[in-house]
Amino acid sequence: MRQIFYLVQKEFRQIFRDFSMVRILFVVPLIQIFILGNAITTDVKNIKIVFQDQDKTPYSREFISRFVHSEYFKIIGFEENYNRLSSYLDSGKASLAIVIPRHFQRDIVLKDKPDIQLLVDGVDGNSAGVSLGYITDIVQKYQERLIESSPDLSLQVKNVRRVETEPRFWFNPNLESKLYIVPGIIALILLIITLFLTSMGIVREKEIGTLEQLMVTPIRSYQLVIGKIIPFSILGMLEIMISMGFVYLIFGIGVKGSLPLLLFESSLFIISTLGLGIFISTISDTQQQALFIAWFFMIFSILLSGFFIPIANMPPVIQHITRLNPLRYYIVILREIYLKGTSFKDLIPETLAMATFGLCLFFAAVMRFRKKLG
Amino acid sequence: MQTDKAVSVSKLSRHFGKFIAVDEISFEVDKGEIFGFLGANGAGKTTAIKMLCGLLKPTSGEATVAGFSINSDTSKIKKNIGYMSQKFSLYDDLTVKENIEFYGGIYGLSREKISDKTDQLISELNLDKMKNSLTRSLPLGWKQRLALSTSLLHDPSIIFLDEPTGGVDPISRRNFWRIIYEIASRGKTVFVTTHYMDEAEYCNRVSIMHKGKIIELGTPTGLKQKYNKTTMQDIFISIIGQN
Ligand SMILES: Nc1ncnc2c1ncn2[C@@H]1O[C@H](COP(=O)(O)OP(=O)(O)OP(=O)(O)O)[C@@H](O)[C@H]1O
Ligand SMILES: [Mg+2]
């Protein structure tokens, strides 16, 4: 037991010996949260739109005015020549063109089906999808108004027609992507810090020969592992709190749910990153190798976590592979606790999956570490 | 196998794939002896020492260190030996005092014992002014003496030194050997490898290793008579030349 104390004390002395470690602990999360939180955005605002109004009637003008008042759209102009519309999209001057056909008003009044034509720049499929959603919403509202104000419909019919979809995003009311992304960033920071520190920390001792020196002392390899894990877990926890502090200061986003639960889940997650770190240390002889391999694993777990690419968009085989990725579960758990205040009871499946894979990884890594030390 | 010897080795081998680094070596080291392990680069000295310290599993053969088998009792061996590796292996970014405290703690010394030992070592090594400096700032010769002292913190009966004086000036080497003599005079067994033939003269007995085999073993005086040479240097050259 006392051996572990001396190992932990030594580790902390080394970590805080020079200022660079402190800088990594504070500056890395600050920069990542600030830049990533602002840069990665799935919000679509100020969609540039060009109109062609072939009808030029009160009805068509009323329709267009609904876009004027929406913060999502920015009308850049009106184009009379249909053939020139595509040049707006090609040059990027507009990402959306709406054509209101002749007889728009007449069709509405005569209860014919009026059509409008949309030309959407589909290069950024995500934004295109989002803008279509906004348009559908506007069209629907417009339609409701028509129905309400239509004199020859009975009240009954009006009420029946009232059935409508009104999307209401409960835990992220304005679908602000920051809210969604920031917990993910915290997870990434935790992954990076603990993974890199553990693997590099062990390999460094291998490189300078102190690991060998430790192996001729009566110390047991499990003590050595614990002596490494305790300091890095504490640093990871510290890092989580620092990151949450920055998130609150920069974006004003606080934790909705239980903080102890969040820390508990985080410690389960750290088991897997420490395990991976130990594993990496057993397959690398130099710090450069460790850095390279840790980088490789980091990219994979981020890509397969659903953070950047929605898991539902992946090929089925890859989707199954993501189930082995503790980061996938941790990001979900963190978001749930952060945004919804979800209770532990509702997080049990994710927690179990994360803990199971984390512990398997950890014990496999520790076994390998012990075998390597001989 | 006899257990009154400090080290007793019988047909010990280590292969790395097809390569045979240590090839069926056998020898014994008496308690309290200074035993020199000579050989050119790549002869297999470090590999042999690592097996004796329990850092490396032998491919075949047997050896006992302090009476314990290297095949089955490495944890008992570890309590009884000190080891100073070819690489400097203290923490560069800890102070002199912190290094001593750490290794003392790892060897399970009590808190008072650690602080006593620290004071004792620091005054013995004349490191009073440097005790709170980072170990990296010490001159190499002092680092090596500090490493030697920390490997003796738990009072082992046998100490393995793998090229302890590599790369330092003659005066530091002489000082280092003074300490080795002092350690041996306390009844400890010193097992030391070196490249410097003048250092071989200081040993009670030397073995000369070549391509994984021990090709000569005896006292420096005995070997000089046998080969009719005046220095270990000449003996070494003539033996290696023959092979
Ligand atoms: N882990 C290993 N894998 C493969 N070959 C090894 C390994 N360790 C040592 N060797 C080889 O075994 C041989 C003996 O190495 P060893 O380090 O024991 O020599 P040495 O006598 O200590 O040399 P030096 O004086 O340079 O320290 C060398 O040729 C070396 O390349
Ligand atoms: Mg060597």
C-alpha cells in the first residue's frame, strides 16, 4: 500500500514539476471548447434565397413576406429570367431559389393544387435538409392561415384540418448546435488527456530505463499499474471540472442533471481510456510511437462515436463496430445528463455497455502489461 | 545446487529468436567477492545480468542468486539484490532528495528510515548543496554515485552493476571504485561489468565473455601468469584475438 503512495506522490511531483503540464490541463480545454464550440455548427441561418415571382399577386407577395420575417432566410433578390436562376446557385450567390408559378393565386382560390418550385444547392446535404425543413414549416403555416381565413369552410372542417405537426425540441429548444456539441467536446477532451498522458507516461519510463529499475524492486506490477492510474484518473476528473467551468463561462451552458452522476459516469469512461493507454504503452517502445498509436486510436474512436458522423448514416457493419466504442456511449450519457438531467435509471443500458467494454479493455491491457514486464 | 554461494549459474542460455545472446554459461560467485564481468560490445553481459536480476526469463539453464532460483523465486531475489542498469535510471525531473525518498518508499522503508538514509547518503556523497536541485543538473559522475547509493537503500546482500562507470572521467571512476571496495568490505557481493581493463585489475576474479560464452575465468594475477602478460588489457586482446 505504501508503495502505491510513493508512486502516486512521485507521479504528481513530475506532472507539476514544470509549468507545461498545467498549461496543457487548462489551455487545451479552453481553446478546444471555444473554437470547436463555435466552429462546429449544424445550425443553418441566413440561408440566401432568390425568388422568382411569376404571379405577382397579393397571395404570392404574402407568401414571400413570410420569408422576409424569418431569421433563417435572407432574400438576396428577385430574378425575372428563369434560365438565370441556376447561375445564382452555381456561383454560390444563393443556396436556394423559389419559383412561384403563374396562377398561384388563382389555383389557391379555385381550390386547385398550387405548386411552388424549389431549387436547392445540395452540396452540403445537411444544410439543404435543414433549409427544406424550414421551408416546409413556413409553407404549412401559410396554408393554415389560408384555411382559417377561407369563408366557405365550416368551423368543423377548420378544426379537423388543425391537426398539424409542430416540432418542439424539448431539451434544446432552438436546436442550437452548441448545446448539442459542447458535451461531446468535453468527452473528447477527457479522451485525449487521459489517453495521451497514460500511454506517454508509461512509455517515457520505459525509454529512460526507470521502468526496468522499478522491476528489480520488490514492487508488484499491479501496484505499478495502480500507481499510474490514480494520478491520471485524478487529472481526468480535474480536467472534466475545468472543462465544465469553461463551458459555463463561455456559453452559459450548465449541467442540468446530477453532477455526482456525471462524475461517476466519467470515471467509468476513464477506465477505458486508461486501459487503452496502458495497452498502447505495451506495444510501443518510444514516446513517438506511443503518440502516433494513441493518435490513431483517438481518430478512430472519434469517427466511430457519432460525434461528427451520425451513426445512423454509417454502413450497417460499421454501425455494429461502434457498439464496441465506449466513447459512443459516453457522449450520449454526457449529453443526456447535461441537457436533460436524465436520471441514472434511464442511462443504465449505456452505462452497462460502456462499463463492460471499458473493463474488458482495461483488464486485457493490464494482463498484457504484466506479461510484458515478465 | 549450493546455496552458500552468492551467485551460482549452471548452463544458462538466452536466445532471441535464432540469435544466441548467452550460450550455456556456468560460474559461481562467492559471498563478499568483487566479480568482474568483461567482454566486448554485444558479448551478452547485460543479457546475463538481466536474467540474474529476474528482468529476463532464461531460455534454458538454471541459476540461483542469494540462494533463490531465477526460474521460480524472482520476487525473493528482488528483495536481496541491488541493480544499477547500464542506462542512468533515476528520475531526472525529481530532486536528489525526492529520488532517494521515492526509491526508499518503493523498497518499503519506514518514513524515519527514509529520512535517516537520505541525510546519511547526502552527507556521504557530499551533496548537501545539491539535495534540492533536480537530478538532471548533477555532473554524470555524481549521478552515477547517487544511483549506486539508491540501489543500496534496502541493504541488499548482492549488487549488480552494469557498466557503472561508462562515460566518466578517470578521477570519477577511481572514486567510484573506492565506493565499490567499501561496499565489498561490508560483506556485500559486487557483480560488475565493465569495458575498462584497468578496472578489471580491481576485481577479485574476472570472467571474460565472448559471443555469449565465458571463455576465461580467474583472478587477475592468475590470468597474467597463465598468459604471461603484465596487464589485463594485453590478456583481453590476446584472448579475443585467438577466438
Ligand atoms: N531484446 C533483444 N532482442 C534481440 N536481440 C537482443 C535483445 N537484447 C540484446 N540483444 C542482442 O544480444 C546481444 C548481446 O547483448 P547485450 O546487451 O547482452 O551485450 P553486452 O555485452 O551488454 O554489450 P554492451 O557492452 O554493448 O552493453 C547483442 O547482439 C544484442 O543485439
Ligand atoms: Mg551491456
